[in-house]
Amino acid sequence: MISFVNPSWLLGLVGLLIPIGIHLLSRKEGKTIHVGSIRHLYDSDTAQFSSIRLNEILLLLLRLLLITLLVFILAGLKFAQDDYVGKKWLLIEMGVQRDERYKPTLDTLSAQNYEVRWLTEGFPQLADSAGIHGVENYAPLVQKIPRNLDSVVVMTYAFAARVKGERISIPKHVLWFPVEPPGSTIAVDAVRLPQDSVVIRLMASKPTGTTLEYSKLSTHLFDRITKADSLSLRNPDTVTISVYWTQDFSYDRKIIQAAIQTIS
């Protein structure tokens, strides 16, 4: 199957009219010479004239062939394999297949006869996981996607560092679906509280930013967590606050004391 990367260049085939026009204009009628007698005139060799006409035709065909080859080169002529016709691909980046957030999407596309393949060189199928590495640059791989596939869905993590080089145009049959990279949550602090409870401070890191969260659990559950994590339990810090005021700010003192009691 023949395909073109830049089919707009095929308009250059209009240039084939130029050598055809030159060939037609160069065919002039012979001059008529009036002579008094044809006694000393002899028939010319017709083979010589036939060879001249043949050379003109060969020259015309050569010019047409050169223009056609030049246009095909500029248009990016490709001989695509018919094996891809009528097929649909789902290309995923390493790690997306283990993300529970997008497993329903993968199952839905698989049910719609999408072949799940790796977004890497050669686009191997999902079962061929040996030697698959992470993607360093998305652009060259997207440009190598076969053009004669019916539909292609690309699922990659939204890492800006993996979009390198000049901006590329995504083919019309390719739907690029960037997904949010998985975040990580790390326990950074644990404080013992009365009534056999513990407050753990968690640091949640996501592509959109880093936040601190607090979780309260029992001491027994905390002991189970610390078996797999090197997190030590500490007693709450003792904080002493002194408030000084004058008679004119008695009302403000009451507000501050009430706020401190609420925090404690």
C-alpha cells in the first residue's frame, strides 16, 4: 500500500505539463521549398528520421520521470504494509498497565479490539515485556506509528521532560491521552497522644505539588506499620505561651486564650 507523509506536495505533478508543452512546441512543420525539377533529388534514409523522433520521445519520458520522482520524494513516498489495515492499537508507556486508576480504560479499549502494545521501538505486544525500558522521548516514537492503522490510542505519563526536540504534528488517527503520574505518600512524623492513639504526618507528593496530611490511628496499628517502615514514635512537644496585656486589651486577651485552648 502506497502512502505519503506530505501529500500536499503531490500538487507538483502539475509540473508534468511543462515538458509535454515543450515537446509539442518543438514539433515544427518542415519548410516547403519550390524546385523546378526533382530529377536530381533522391529519397532520404527514413531510419535516420525515425531515430530522431524516438530520441525526442525518450527525452520526454525521461523529463516526466525525473519530475515525478522529485515530487514523490518531497511528498514522502512510503510503501506501507497491508498487515496494519483495519487494526487498532493501544500504545502504553511502561507503568501505566499497573496503575489501578486506568485499568478500566485499558479493559474497555481491549474489549473494543484494540491491540495493547508497548510505546517503544518496534511497538511489541504487551506479552513481550522482556527488555522493555522507559521512554526517553515521545516524539520519535509517535512519528513511527504506522499511518494505515484505523485508530491508535497513546497513553503516556505527562512528563514534560520526555517531550524533546521540535514540536511535531500528531496524525489524525492518533489520540494521545496523557495520564497523571502516580504520586507517593511518605510518613515523616509520628506523635503519641493520650488514649492510646498516634497522629502520623504524611507528605503526599504529586505532579501538582506537595502537601502535608495528618492521620490518626491506634498505637497497635502504628506498631504494625513500623515493622515495614523506619518511623519512630515521639512524645508531643511541650509548648509554653505567655500572654501579656494591659487593662485596655482585656477583651483581646480572652480571644487569644480561647484560641490557644482550642488548639491545645
